[in-house]
Amino acid sequence: MQGVHSVTIKGTGVVAGIAYAQAIWVRPRPELPSAGETVPEEAREAEFERFVAAADTVATRLIDRSHHHEGSAGEVLKATAGMVKDRGWRKAARKFINSGQAAENATVAATDKFVALFESAGGLMAERTTDLKDIRDRVLAELRGEPEPGLPEIEGQAVLFADDLSPADTATLDTDLVVALVTELGGPTSHTAIIARQLNLPCIVAVGSAIREIDNDEFVLIDGAMGTIIIGADPESSQESVKESRARAAVVAKWRGPAKTQDGHRVQLLANVADGNAARLAADSQAEGIGLYRTEMSFLSATEEPGVQEQARIYRKVFDAFPESKVVIRTLDAGSDKPIAYANMAAEENPALGVRGLRIANNNEPLLARQLDAIALAADGRGDDAPTWVMAPMVATQREAKWFAGLCRERGLIAGAMIEVPAAALMADKLMPFLDFVSIGTNDLTQYTMAADRLSPQLAYLTDPWQPAVLRLIRHTCVIGHDTQTPVGVCGEAAADPLLACVLTGLGVNSLSAASTALPGVGAQLADVDLETCKQAADAALESVGAAAAREAVRELILG
Ligand code: PEP
Ligand code: MG
């Protein structure tokens, strides 16, 4: 699928599916006004009327459009129109105009005020700031007599690219033309993701600044399950992948868990989540539980450590989404690409190789102890059918595994470790006797095995979990897991790849945890193969010379 000069960029895949089309960028937002001259007092009333007229026009336009769309698309448009009419926002604009600002500046100032409020509320509210900025931009354009910002005219099929799609844009997409959505910002619960899910459009969010490498009109291959955007992919094999993906999508949509191979070998499919919202979405999916709750994601913008009670309240939101199933919660993986103000040290030369994950607790055990107290508090009252498993990120030595397990057991928690540092995989026989379970983090295990930054788009050919070197470490971990009767899961992105899931099953992995949108694809693939084929696929991948060869060998074996 990848051409010789292809570049792969990664984001968060929120809706599975493959698309190949030209990239079209959504019309940029209007320039924000610079500080203008003060509006004389006698002209301020008229200035406010100008603002109201523009806001009313935008609201009316949105409501008119809402009449042409059913279901949540119509609701989103109505909700956006409601925000344009919001009295609090208009009152704030009036105040700025009364102080002498022009309508354009007052629109920006009033919006900034509400954006700050929403951001400080965090969570879902913070994700709604895109809606506010969208309103601001529409009103600004109207005030200046410019065309409405947003979707351009689309002629052929297109993958839509944007910093963040506004709810109004995503609600009115023509799905005959738009075949996938990709955004720089946003999250799994942002409007873009919600609407993409409803329209079943492959969708990738939170790509970050690497998205700027994609030019208008450039052909891109999108894999919504893997969260990858490939520039320079081979057109013929890409078209072939799209065709296969469409046929497959029909089968996948019908798949229901629990997952097992054709001959009945069970593999537990679990969801990776970052907060209560994602956990609730997972509860509506085919996930049997949570396989990775990344706790640090809740604290990325926190400046101070939340107290034990406050942390417990946050964790409980995830536990409550799965009151009768397993939840694997991971202690803070702060550092490297996820710095947390209250946990991390000052800047480091090589943060990915620095004091991240469990290493932070070396010099700050109370921080970890308080988090474990909060987890125990949040998990209190969960029954035997809803076990709470706790794991540490970045474990590298037996001493770390033993120490962490001790802290968990003091609190009655089931203790595990992530296997994401190659040393932990190689020393699995020394670590596992102290642990109740392990979960392989293939994202970091690949990064550290291949000595390639997982964030580098140029090194995606190395940071590929199909690398036989990585698979050999996974095999070793599974062999020791089997010998010591320690459950072995995989919770990195590898678990979202249906063919690689067969390989992992063949290697002896007991559970696979991925974004909940990717699970039906994995489950449907496992249902098509027997365990013996999975073992053959594992052997073929292990004996391959590289990632591409491994992928090809397994594709040939399983898909023919
Ligand atoms: C991993 O490294 O594979 C993993 C699951 O953890 P994260 O992606 O959060 O580092
Ligand atoms: Mg990791």
C-alpha cells in the first residue's frame, strides 16, 4: 500500500475505514481584527445594531439549513444557531461595544471570554470551544460582507482537511463527495467525531501540526482504524484497498462480540479510553471492558495535582461506564509527549528517554501513592465481576515491578505492568512472578526497539509494530506469560490492526485493547480464521525480514 517515497502521518483514528482521494482544505478562518479606533459614543448604539444584524443573519442561515437536515445533523445546526443567539454572549459584546470597540473587535472579545470560561471548565466543555470560534468567524465574515468561512465547493471525491471542522460544516457534508475527515485538533468526542460516526465516514482527529505537510489537491490514503494518513501511496493498490474496505465494512458492521476465532478460541476485546466520555462511547460498542485507561490524559492542562477525592471522582466516571466488566487503569504516564505540569521535572534533553511514566515516582513516591489511593477509592464497591486492574507505564526492571506491585497490593488492587521497554520484555521471566498481569504497549515498545521517535512522520517505516524485532519481543513475553500463567494483553495501536491481531493471537496474547471503533474490524477478522492459521501467521511474520514483508506474508496467508 505504501509507495517508495510515501510519508505516513498519524493521528487518532475515530471511525474505521479506508479512503483514497484528493485532500481539500476547508476555507481558512477570517483574519482576526487588529485593535481599531475607538467608536465615538454617539455611534455605539448603531454599532451594536450592526453586530445584532450580523448575528441574526448568521443564526437565521443556520436555522434555515437545519430544516434541510434530519437527526443529529439538524440538531447540531440548531444548537449552533442557539449559541449565536445566546444572551450572555450578546451581552458581553454589547459591553465591549459600549466601551468603544468596533463590532468586529467586540465579537472577538466576547468570544474569547467564553472560550476561556469553557476551557477552564475542561472536558466536554473545552471541546466545545470550536463551536464558539466557529460562530465568531461566521459573524466576523458577515460583518465584513465576506463569504461564510468553512466548506469550499467540492467537485470530485475529497478527503476534507481542517484545523478543526465546525459542527455546522460537519453537519451538512455531502457524503457522496466527502469520503473521509481529518482534523489537526479535536478529540474522540468532538463534533467532527460524533458526526463522522453517524455518517460512518473514516475519520482521524488530533493529527497535530504534521497535518500541515499535506497540500490541497494532494492524493492521500486514509486508514481510520489505524489513524494513518499516507502521502504518496501507490494509487492502484490504494484503490484496491478502498474497494476491499467497502466490502469489508458491510461485514464488520454486523459483527457482534464476544470475539473468538473460527474454532472458538476466545480473545478478549477491550477499549482504550482517556476519560468518562470515551468510556461511555465504549460501553455502547462491542468492547467487553476497558483495557487501557490513560489517566494522564485527564490532567494535561492541570497546573496542580488534583486531590485524592477529586481524582477518584474522575476515575469513577470511567469505572461507572463498565459496572460489570474489567477495567484496566494505568497510573500517570506523564512525560515525553504528555508533559504534566505538576508531575514532570524541568525540560530534559531527551524526554522520551527521560523521567517519564513510573520513573517519576522514583523521586516522588507520594504522588504515585496518592493516585493509587484515589484508584482504590474509586474502585471501592466494584464486584468480583468488575475487577479493577492497575498497571504502571515504562517499567524496565524487576525492582520497579516488585515495588509497584507492592504499592498496589497494600491497597487491595490487582497489579500489572506495561511491557513497553524492551528490557521488560527480555526480562519477563524475572518480572512476571511479581505481577498479576502484563499489557504490551506496542507504540513505545516499537519506538524503543527500533530507536525511532514515534512522533516522527519520516520514521513511520521503523515505528511500525509489524517489525519482526518487535514481534519477537512479544513472542518472548507471551512464552513467559504462558509459563508463569500471567495474562498477556496488548494495548498499543497494533491491537487495532485486524491482520496483526491474528498474529498477536497466534503468539498467545489473551486480550487486545484498542479504540472502540476499531474493535468490530478486529473481531470480524478473528472470526474468519482458526487458531492454527493465527499461529502460522505469527511464524510467517516472525521469520520475515522487515515490517512490509511481514505484513505482506500475513496478508497473503490470511486473505489469499
Ligand atoms: C503504548 O506505548 O503502546 C501505549 C499503549 O501507551 P501510550 O501510547 O499511551 O504511550
Ligand atoms: Mg506507552
